[in-house]
Amino acid sequence: MPERDKATTDVITTTNFDGLKLRSRGKVRDIYEVDGKILLVATDRISAFDVVLPNGIPNKGKVLTGLSMFWFEFMKHIIGNHVITMNVDEYPGAARSFKHLLRGRSMLVKKANPYPVECVVRGYLAGSAVKEYRQSQSVCGINLPPGLKESQKLPGPIFTPATKADTGHDLNITHEEMAGILGKEKAGLLLEKSLAIFNAASEYAFSRGLILSDTKFEFGEYDGETILIDELLTPDSSRYWLAETYEIGKPQTNFDKQEVRDYLDALDWDKTPPAPELPSDIVARTEEKYRKAYRLLTGKDI
């Protein structure tokens, strides 16, 4: 049975479902195989500096799942996706036994073959790109105009793919290198779809008071068709800013786990396991950031 965080019964940090085949555990998701399909379970785990922290964030898994479902539906006119259902009453019988725990934080998806790349799109100069731009006036090998400031909007979104790493950080590659991995036609399709999704998401997010700075997508193949997989446009995979407080030349108010990283950075911790426990106020503020992103984008609470 799922192990719950000691501090609250609302947090699920690990699942162990008897009778279901566990394929793997990621930093956030537990992945099961059921009747030839994949059951993605978003726990409330949170990681920082590539280390999973001992306590989770209440409702985080539900926010990630709900937002992914919202965006998969929103983008289906651009490209299909791997979702079969997130209605637990439609799950195979072996999974329905745990529906009270799976409800809201899981989805049954197609067993696609993932492409070994992440498709990153950047619309603003932010994060690690700031340092790289200041050194070389480029980001991931793409030359940019001189004089750009931190958080400034780029002349147009840029596509900066990366290879996926099982541990540690992903490795940035060029579009040409991606074509060498996937083939020219498939690489071109991922570029086209990534930019189309980013542009559609940016326009909608801005109408809801948010700026989409950058994001990453994952694609795979199912029955010979390229589809979207994994999560989509969540605070874990995307950098959102509040439009009303946006100001060029400095870091922005965002909805990711920056507050967690800032807290850990201030400690005497060497960034290796085991990680220290997060205090309750950091947990509460981080939960509210995730929920606020969900409210702003969907108009509902989780």
C-alpha cells in the first residue's frame, strides 16, 4: 500500500500496489504496467539538485496530473497524445482496486515507444540560458541579438533539444544532432509540433495572466504515429511567470520549486543524499504555488 508522509495524510510519496507490475520510479512518478497499458501515478515527491527530498508537497501529484490532462485536451488539434483515460472507474480491474488512491493523480496511457530526446522551447532569456548568453551571446548554439537582458522576450521562440539522462542533467544538443538520432523527417516534425504547442500555450497562458517562459515536451511513437507523452506544460516541466509583476532585467515570480532550492542552498548541505527535511512553511508555500498555477490556468481548484 502507498506510504504516506508522516506530517500529513494528504501526501503520497511512494506507491506499492499489490498485483500491479511496477516498471520504474522516477523523481515524481511511479510507473506501472497493466493489461499491456501504462499506469502513470504522480506522487507528491519533490526533488531539488537531482535529489528526492524526504517529505512531499500536498496535492502536487494531483496538480501535475490535472494540468497535464487539461493541456493534452487543449493541444489535441495540434497532435495526438498517449492518454486513454484518467477516470479510475474505466481502469482495468487490477487497478480499480486502488481507485481511492489513484483518483486525480493517475492516468492510463498507451504503451508508446519514447523518443530519446527532450524537446525544449524557450521564449525568454531565463535560467541557465542567462549565463550562457552572457558568455557567448548564444543559447544552446543558437546566436541571439546583442544587448538582451535577463527575462527579456526573445525575438522568437527557439528550439533547444536535449538528450534524456537517467540521472543528473540532460545534455543539450543541436537540431542537427537530433536529426542524427531520429532522422531528418522525424526531427523536423518534433520541431514543428513543439513550436506550435508552445505558441498556442503562450497565447492562452497570457490570457490567464501568466507568461510561459520555457518548457519541455516528450514525444513517442505508437502504432507508427508520433504522439505527445509524459506530462505537458506543468510547473515541473515549464517556467511560468506572473504577467502582472513581470519586469525585464531580473528574475521573475514563478510557480516552480525555486523557493525549495533557495532554502536548501542556504543550508550546509552538500547536495547529495540524504536530503534534509523541508520545514512546514516552505512546504505550505510551495503547495500554494502549484495550486495557484492550476487555478490560473484552468479556472478551478484542484
